[in-house]
Amino acid sequence: MVVCDSERRLKIGEGSLVFKKSIQKLLHRYGYELKKIDISSNKNFSSKKGRDLSLTPPPIEPIWPLPRRSDGLFSDEEICREFAKYDLWHYAYKFEGGVSFSAHHNNPGSLTDVPERPLQRFKHFMPYLIESQDGSLKGKRVLDIACNSGFWSIQCALLGAEVVGFDARAELIEQSNLIKSIIGINNVNFKLLDFWEMSPQSLDGTFDVVLNLGILYHLPNPLEALKLTKLMARKTILLDTGVYPSKDSVIKLKWEEPTDIRAANSAGIVAYPSKNGIDLMLRHINFEDWFEVPMRTSDMPKDYLEHRRASWLIKV
């Protein structure tokens, strides 16, 4: 996009007008547009009440350790017994009373084994998401795409949202419902569903907020995936994904086997877009506005610090 300052108006004659139209046609041919904005206003992605999200939102801590239901239905021993039924856990969990569990994967030693990782990610992007919803998720309808064991669904539900989470693996939906039962909340529901089956019909409507966290780079067609994500959202999308470290607008293809609960659901090609590639796709899909969530601290997972993962807040 080529930007013109509206405060610097030019007096143009007929010849200049012809020249301007020629420039507009040339820019349009290469996918750009000539747009007049007021640079002095310096406005970015704003919520309905006018909050400027380019400013630093107040910090928000994850609800951690997770609360437990007050009726004593799950003792420490029962929780341990239920967790032991599953060999693989993508997230580490900690509950009030000191009961905690580590992440377990088929390929140990990766970044996702670090127990602090989801808490760091929460502090990174959730303040911006909540600020975009006028400072609260209470009463908002939230969709958690590829919810895994429900970590993000549970956090949003504890913050007052009405949440639906889905995943394509039955054992992950079982894990999600286990966490829900231990906590004892009713404002989150989990569903077994493949990503490409997602629709307003299969999920009973659209959502104020859609979470697309950690699934985009496990799919073969990120452009179509973002289009489908947009179809589900009424207001806001939070996108968090691995990215290919290139300054060009590119997508790297690789083969992925379903060897772990962190990988694709079936063997095949998956696509890693670069940051600029994601920006280009968002522009192509005609989202109203978006910005990359800035890193405000070095207390972040390694892949974020190395620019191999990033987050975007997107206004539909």
C-alpha cells in the first residue's frame, strides 16, 4: 500500500491527474493500491470503544495452578490415576493442592516439553486479545481450533467466556473433558471434529473470538485454512503459528508424519509460511485490520525469540 499524508494536499492540474491515474493502474497491476490516510492520527487496530492496541495493554496472568472442584469428587490419587491412562500429554498441568504432571511426547526434548512455555505464551498474546474485547472475555463466545487437551479453552472459560473447543483426535477430547471435570466448570464444551469439517453448521454458529493457535503449520493449505477460520469469526481472530524464517513472502513445504500428538493428524505435506507470507494472505482474504503481537520481554520461548514463531491479532 502506498500512503499519502492527507495534510499535504497537492494542487494538481489536468496533466497531474492523468499521471496519478497512470500510477494507480501500475500499482494495481502489482497488487498495491493508492490510499489516503491521516498519518498524524497514527491509529492502529482498535476495539469498538476506541482502545489503541498499539499501546501496551495491562499484563494478565494465566489462572495457574488450575482450580479444583469444591465437592472433592477428584482426590489427588484419582487425578493421578486418570492422567496415567494416557501415555502422551502435550501440555504440563498443575492443580491447586500441588498435584502436577509433565508433558509427555514420543519425541522428547523439544521446545514444547518446557512446562513454562504455555504460561509464557499466555502472557505474550492474551493481554492483547482481552484488550481487543473491551477488557474482558466475559460473555464472549470463543472457538478453540485444534484444542489439544484444552489448555486454551480452559483458560478462556475461567476468564468467563462461553467456549467450544474441537480436535480431530479422540484421546485429546477425552483429556480435555478430564481437565474440565477436575476443575468443575460448565461453560466449555469439547467436540471431536476435523479441521476441514469446521463450519457454522457443525459448531452451532459463529464466534466473537476464534483461536487458531499452533495448527496452521500442520496443514497443507494455509490460505484456505485462514479463509475457513475467518468464516467462523464475527469479530476477532488470534493466530499463533510457526513461521519460516525468511523476509520474503514464501511458504516452505515439508512432509509430516502423525508420529506424535503435536504433529499433523495424518501423513502428508504441511506448509510453513513466512511472516510476510502470512501478511500477504491476510491482505488477500480482505481482513479489516491486523498486527503482529510484539514481544515485550525476553522471557519467551526460544522459537519466538529466534523469529520462528509469531502471533497476530486480526480484526474480521
